[in-house]
Amino acid sequence: MMPDEAISLIDHDATWATRFAEQQVRLSELLGPLLVGSIEHVGSTAVPGLRAKPIVDLLAPVTSLAVARHAIPRLTEGGWLFWPDDPNGGYRLWFLRPRPDARTHHLQIIAHDHPAARALIVFRDALREDPGLRDAYAALKGQLAARHRNDRDAYTNAKADFVRAVLRAQGAAEPPRRPL
């Protein structure tokens, strides 16, 4: 196990969109015909005005997760670190770059028609469209980052009720998530 980076939230940074676009181009080349639609910028760095961990989250919607597994070696050669023990590996392939103790990007590869893919986009869009919701989420994240600074899984799990409520209000299914 490599040491993991502590949770630290910073003010929104306009360069996150550029960092996303750079990886979107590279990943489109690496994943090519496996993709269904565009690679999406998701997560808090995709929401202007929202404090976030400075890690750009990407969603790559693919035709089939089983077929996408064949791209793992290409992605690894492209600088992505695959997490083979992801407890949510039944519906996604999860990567980070460059290493756990100095993250800049997260990548989820999910079948385009899986509810988890839709949930990531619906949640992002709800935060973009509702400043009050965005501010409530920012406050929660700040509290949880202070409480769970060195436990990423606890931090993510503690946000689950908020995420679930937003998705229900938007008519979207809750993404299946198994904690570590």
C-alpha cells in the first residue's frame, strides 16, 4: 500500500477545466471506439464556485465494461494507475494519476447505460444549477474534510445521504457504492 494523500479542500480553480480538457483528449485517443459519447468532467472540480479537493474527476462512458477491461494496459502505459481491488469494480473501472499520495485526476469508466454514470452527471448538474444546493454541499464537505482528513472512504461515505437526497429530488437512482 502506498501512502494516501490527505483530504484538503481549496477554492475553485479555473485551470481545472483546462486540466480536464487535456485528459479528455488523451483518454479519447486511448479509449477510442470503446466510448459512447463524450468523456465528462464530473465531481466538485466541475462545479464553478465549489471548494474541492484539487483532483479532476472524469467519467468515460463505454459500450461495455467487460470490453473496456482490455484497455487497462493502454491506460496504465498512459500514466493511469488502476485500482484492481475497488469494491465497486462490478460496475466501474477506477483509476487515478499520477499516484495516491499526489493525485491530480480520478477516472471512472462505466457502461454508458448504467445508473451510476447518469447519477454522476445529474448530481454535477444539480450543483451547477442551484447555488443554494452548491453552498450547502460546500459546507458539508468542509465539515467532513476536517473530521476525516486522513480517511477518504469515511469522507465519501459521510456525503452519501446528501448525494442520495439530491439524486432523489432530481428523479435519478442512487449510485451503488460499496464502502471499503
